[in-house]
Amino acid sequence: MAETSAAAKQRWKFGAYLAHAVTKLAKVHSARHRITVDGEVHEVGAAMLLVLNCAELIPPFIRLRKGIAPDDGWLDVVALHADGIGQSVAAVWDLVRGSANGAGRVWWGRGRTIRVEVMGAPPRRVQLDGEVVGDTPFETKILPGALTVLVDPAGAWKGSRHG
């Protein structure tokens, strides 16, 4: 009987989480962003904007694009345009399936210096690995060789590009 009760409790928690997510998605709306990539200005509507130096959002289950790697010397920026629940779900689907740049709800850019500003709307919160670190506008740049990582060769993942 305890297993049934625990399973029911898990289903209830999942249902509550899903209901909360749907409530939040109903309030999603895009704002015009000015995204400057290595000096080139782009105006893009976005409800969510990510600046990436790796492609895995939930390793190894969600990989956004081939060719994005932490050691490739590039920052990638992706903007998802969506208003409301239906468009939010469609935008995430387009992102995960890898739709073409600029086709519909997904826009990609790649550079070494990226600046993001919100136009005609209040500033938006900026998160770094899930922690709020400020508001727009912000600028970020890749700094080659700025991070040194020490790895025990005996415990290193054998599938990496560097052995």
C-alpha cells in the first residue's frame, strides 16, 4: 500500500509542477531585442534568449546543435520568439529539432562578443546557470585560454575529443 501512496504522491507533484509551468507559459511574451554579435546588429523578437558555450542543456538528452563546444572559441546565441502557451511549446520544439536559422521562432548567432539590449520594454532579468546576476543590457565575450581545467587522466571520460 505504501508504494501506491508514494506513486500517487509523485504523480500529484508532477501534476502540480506541470500546472505551474502551464500557468507561467500563458504569461510568456516576446520583446524586441537588439543583439550585437561581433559588431553586427540584429533586431530579434525573443521571449527567451540563451548565450551558450556548449550545446547540451540536459546532458546527454538535449543537445541543441552540432559544432557547439566549450573549447571551440565561439559563443552561440539563440533567441526563441513566442507569445503564450502554444507558441512557447512550438518554439521549444523548433529549437530541439534543429529548425533552420530564422525560420519561424528560432534565431541563431555566433561570435566572440555578444551584447544584448531590450528595446521599447523594461529590462529583463539575466541568469547565469540559473542564478539571477542582473538585468539587460549585458555584454559577454569569449576569453580564449581563460579557464584552466585539471583532470585526473585515470578518471577522464574516454569519449572526449582530447582522450
